[in-house]
Amino acid sequence: MKDDNRRHPFRDSQEDREAATHIPQTPQALSSTYRLAFDDYEFLCRDELRPVRLQLELLKPELLMNEAGVNSTIVLFGGARIPEPANKDAARTRTLADLSKYYEEARTFARLMTERSVANGGLENVIVTGGGPGVMEAGNRGAADAGGKSIGLNIVLPHEQAPNEYVTPDLCFNFHYFAIRKMHFLMRAKAVCIFPGGFGTMDEMFESLTLIQTGRMEQVPFLLFGREFWERIINWEALAEAGTISEEDLKLFRYVETAEEAVELLETWEGAGEKRGSIPGR
């Protein structure tokens, strides 16, 4: 959003971009070397410009979320393949069909948290998801049910993941770099909620836990929905028994089953031990 009250001594870059299109179409003017550097997509996509692209992906969502007034978020991670209960009969496995209950729990949880957020101005505890289908859709949908905003942090994938229809359009972002996308998930996080999922969900879960464990991120409420699923997939106690994590690390997260249980736990959360650092990237 441009601030029209600001004054600069130099010509605006948009004005020069427009002016560059109104010149004679000579061989010189048509050469790629003549294009303004910031308006030259082929140049910006060169391997040597990767540091610039990384910076742009960090800056664009940060600036736009600041302008939207988003102060803090509730992060929802979970499987893209988990169907809405009404569509569970079309699930490719019986387990996915059974996990469809967590679509409804994610939707209800996002609605309850957004109702509280809206009642307090709508700028705190804004739901943020990966912007895609499954649990992500449920989270954005629940926020929409409550009449509030929600954020979608999409990623370009070979199978063309598109943003779900419930993400607030002005808070719908798209990323090339997974690392920068992960930073934006956590930079404003006041709680992290993990629903059943696959590689992507586990990657996000373990990276978030590692940041907290190592003190790179402050300790926030960290909820795992579905004890049976997670204990079947990950033997946390075996890690502690092996000594590769400490017993104290098992207190970094809590299990919940329902949206109501999660909301109550967030409101009464007492973390394990002392505060463990600051939000990454700040």
C-alpha cells in the first residue's frame, strides 16, 4: 500500500517503468539489456540473483502483513490429503477417511480462535495455514465462518497447488523458497497446532520443535491433535530413552483431541521451563 503523503526527491520507479514503454521501438530499446533491472524478469530469475529473490520473498509478505496490521498468528499445520467429512467416502485409504474428523476439528478450532480475535480487533491470533486443501482449507474456512481474516502461505509445487477459496485474498501469498515460507509461519506465531499429515507436516513440526528446543524461538503453546495418530507414527519416548532428546523436551508439546480442548489449553498454557529465546528472524 503506497503512502501518498510521502515525498521523495527522485522520480518514482513506477513512473519510470511506465515512461520506458513510451519510446520508439528501435533495436536498442528492444534489447533485454535496456530493460530496467527491476522490470526484467529474465534477469531477476538468474542464478546469481537468488539472494535478491530470497530477500524479496522475505520482504513482500512482511510488509503487507504489517500494513494489514497483523500482529500475531495461530499456526495450523496438517495434511493436504485429509478430506472434509462429507467427502470421506472418496478417500483413497480407510485411515484418511477416519482422519476426516480432524478437518472438522481444525475448522471448529479456527472458528473459535477467530471469534476471539475478532472480538478484540482482529489483529491478534490470526489463523495462518499453508493455504492449500485438507487441514489447511479447514483452518481458513473456520476463520471465514467467524467473519475474520486468515492468512495462506502457498508454495509453488509441480502439481500446481492453488490457494483454497477461504483464504483472505489480501493475505494470500505464494512462495518459491520453502525456507522463507517457514520463517513467515513462525515470525508472528503465538501458538503452533499440528494436525495429522505427511512429510510436509512432519517437516514443519520438527523444524518448529527444533527452533524451540534450541532457543532460537520463544516457547509457545504447541499442540498435537490426535494422540493415537502421532504415537503410532513417532515413538517420542524411544528418542528420550536413547538420549537423543531429553525428557524435558517431551514437555514442549501437548496432545489434544478436540477444538474445545485445544482452546481451553491455549488459555491455560504453562510452558515447560524458562522462556527459550526469541521469534526467529527478529
